[in-house]
Amino acid sequence: MLYIRLPVLAFTLALAGSAAAQTAGFKQVVSTPNAPEAIGPYSQAIRAGNLLFLAGQIAIDPKTKQLMKDAGIEDQTRLVLENLKAVLEADGLTMDHVVSTSVFLKDLNEFGKMNEVYATFFKSAPPARATVEVARLPRDVKVEIAAIAVRP
């Protein structure tokens, strides 16, 4: 029985290694100076095939590099979505290509205000969305949004 399992395990590991090698060339970093630089070991976005995975954006003005920490949830949401839009544009996409978002709020009581601004960016066929309240966000902002887009 051990003899049968070892070749299967070796074959599985060989396939995994081959897949990892293919994946290294399969993903491409997407970045733009029109959105905040990554503040850690991550990319603004990664394209894998026809999918674009956008890192969570917070309310940092890409021109001044200033954080809008004390701004209201509406202004922070607007800037976050503008930053996501800039990353999408760097890959030739628009907000209409977004199929899913993850919204992280410091205070779920501000959901309505965030949602009003959010709706202005996704007017037709809005993406699927998960919204959660979190204990804390990077640099103590009020909102962070990540997204997934698809190139047709």
C-alpha cells in the first residue's frame, strides 16, 4: 500500500511545482502613481488572466500622500473609490468591470452614508459586496475597500 501512495504523492508534488512555476509568470503587477503607493509588502493590484484583484484602498490622497483621517465617512469613501478607479484605469478597466467588493467599516452605523457615496460609483449592475465592521483599520481610517474586476 505504501508503494502506491508514494508515486501518487510524488506525482501530486510534481504537478503542484509545475503549477507554481506557471503561476509565477501568470500574474502581473498593476500599479499607478494615480493611487496611493502600497504601504507594505503588497501590490496595488494583481492581474491573473482576465481577473484583476485590487488591494484594499484607504483614504490617502495620491498627489499629496496625505491621509484624510479626520474627514467624514463620505469624503473618505469617495477618495477610496477614486483610488480604486485609478488602479482599474491603469489596467484599461472601469468601475463597470468590478464584480465584487469587500467593504471594511470602522463603524457600521455609518453604513448608510458610505452606501450613498458607493452607489454613485456603481450605477448599473453593482458588484456583489460584503460589508463588515472591523475593530481597526490601517492608519485608523473609517473605511477600506478591496475589489475584484473581470476583463471581458
